[in-house]
Amino acid sequence: MPEGVEIEMYRRYADRVVGLEIASTHAPDDWFLKRGTTAAEVSAAADGAVVEGARRIGKLLLLDLSSGDRLGLRFGMTGRLIVGDESAIEYLEYSSQRNDPSWDRFWMVFRSGEELRIRDPRRLGGVELNPDEGRLGPDAFQVTVGQLRDRVVVGNMALKARLLDQGRIAGVGNLIADETLWRASLDPARSAGSLDEKDVQRLHRHLHKVLADFLRDGGSHTGRLQPVRVRGGHCPKDGAELLRREIGGRTTYSCPEHQR
């Protein structure tokens, strides 16, 4: 399930096509084109253009084109970025581990012969021309304590639900949220506005540490909590049986002993 960590890995792979001229774009699946974008519009904006930059905001990968347009690439739960014959990441939690070219939903061919593809078994990602970047909150990798306090730690909504709201903070997914709150000793169901300043500081510190650890170790599935995120799993810290709940629309695991 690509979260901000995986998309950062994709961005680094996408750097390989920066400076290359696009010969052709291929979008055979209309479902995969979002917010009214058409294959003809993508071709008009991209074909003959040079990729001038690859950026990321949260889970959105952006390719800046010399035409002045931007291609926004989203990967849903099962999308992988492939450049040439290499995938930016080989393993996605909860996705098929098959590598079937029939799952290619969008691709670009460059004058150099290089190719960039989105391979997505479940078609939950998408491509959009000139997406509204303002709909996203600050990126999780750069979010400050003040931004976290002002945008996330407010109101009566469950803390985890706030963290998952991409309009509040961009890039936190289910595994990042559970690992961060477990390390920070914060109950994911707790009212977001109930955190005091020490809680906010601790949440910020652990969020950044989790992101750095996951990026270093190869993905959001590499956390210490992940191996026991199963029914009947026990907390690696204190041995208590984990709670399994749905919070923010996502299956959530937490420790009833040390997460308060």
C-alpha cells in the first residue's frame, strides 16, 4: 500500500527521466484518468515535452513538463512505478506480488527509449493533468510542530483520523499512522484536540523518526508493530494483546496498556 514513504521512493526513481523528451503517452484505461482528464489532453500536454522535474507532495507524484503543464500520478493501494525494467519498490503490503504487464494503466515512452509505467492491479491509482496541489496539507516529511498543532491537533475527531486526512497533512497512511502513534504512546481513538504540548512534541518527533526509518528500511511495512498487526497480536513493548478497531475508516491496531 503506497504511503508517503513509497511515493518518495518513486520520486527518486522518477528523477531518472528528468531531462528526457517524451515521445508518446499511453492511457488505454479511461477509468485511470481522473477529474475529467482525457487521454487526448494528456498527449497534447506531454508528447514532445521535456520532463523538467519530479516532485512529491504526500502521496502525489508530480512531473513538471516544459509545456507548462504538470502530470499528477497517484498509486492508490497497489500501484507501482516502473522505470525501464526496474521497479522503484518490489514489495507492497496487501498487494499481489505478481508482476503482470497487463496491469500497466499508464505509460510514457521517451525519445531515448526509456519508459515510465504505472502498474496497478486494482486500478485504485490515477493520472490527472494539472492537479490542484492546494487541496493537500503540508507534506509529512517537512511538517513543523506548529503546523501539526494547528492542522491536526484540533477538534473532537479521533487523532488517527486527523493524521489520515490528506488535506490536513499529506503522506500519512494507515501503517505510518499506527506505527507513529504506537511509538508515541498515543491512543489513535483519542480526541485530537485533547493533546497537550508535550504530546504534540512527542507526536512530531516520532512521526519524523518513523518516516526516516521506513525510508531507510524500504517501505511502510517495515515497522516494529507491523509483524503483530494481526488478530490476537501482542504489543512488542509490553506484551498486551492489541486492540483491533476501525478508526478513520481504516483497520487500526493499538496497545491498550501504553497508548493513552
